[in-house]
Amino acid sequence: MLILLSTLVWANPNCSLESCDNKDNHPTELSVQLKPLKPCSNNPMTGFYRDSYCRTGANDRGIHVVCATMNQEFLSFTKSKGNDLSSPAPQYGFPGLKVGDRWCLCAARWKEAHQAGKAPSVVLESTSKAALKITPRSMLEKYVH
């Protein structure tokens, strides 16, 4: 499944995802609510492009589009899968996440956590509609708090 997902291309003709000028929001990128995407977090700075938005592009093989609020169950779950988000990685400028932090998750990892009963809550206005190619909106809506 991950191989298939990594070959998907997410094109946005109105904005080069690597260099959108509008830092307040990305009106050409829509949320799962079909409204302009809102920032997920700037403390810690998140997003594949480290611009606070859960948006994706051709280089984002993980499709980091689900804005989620970290809980201990998810942090332990993702660590058990080989992706330790709670430990700092200073060589990458990554501070490590703690309970309560918001972070742009890979849509497939969020769905996997849901299936295991370990999914964190979701911020719909900051979750890209690109997530809907991997998980249904109704599933995401169950995790809004």
C-alpha cells in the first residue's frame, strides 16, 4: 500500500507547494471541509514543508495531510511501528512531540492507528482534502474533539 501511495501526485495549479507566498492560509489548498486550509501548528512547526500546513506535493511520499493532536496512545503506537515522534532528533531540527502537540501525520499512519484503536483527535479545518483519498471524512469526523 505504501508503494502505491508514494506514486500518487498531488498537483495544485495555483500555487507551487514548495513556495506559496501567502503565509496566512493557502486558499488554493482546501481542507476536508472544502474551505481554505488553516495552519495546524507553528509550535512545534509542522507540515511536510515545515510551514505549519498539512499539505502535500509530489515530493511528500508520506502524504502528511492529517492535522492531529498528539495523545500518549498514538505516540506509543507510532513508536512501535518504527516512527518515534516523541524523541528529539536535533540533527533534523525536530524537538520531539509531547501529548497535546499538533502535528501533520501521514494519512495512512493515521488510518492504521484508527484501525488499531490508537488514533489521535483530528483538526478538520487544518486537515487537507487530500486525506480523503486515503480515509473517509466520516471516519475523520469521529475524532474531532
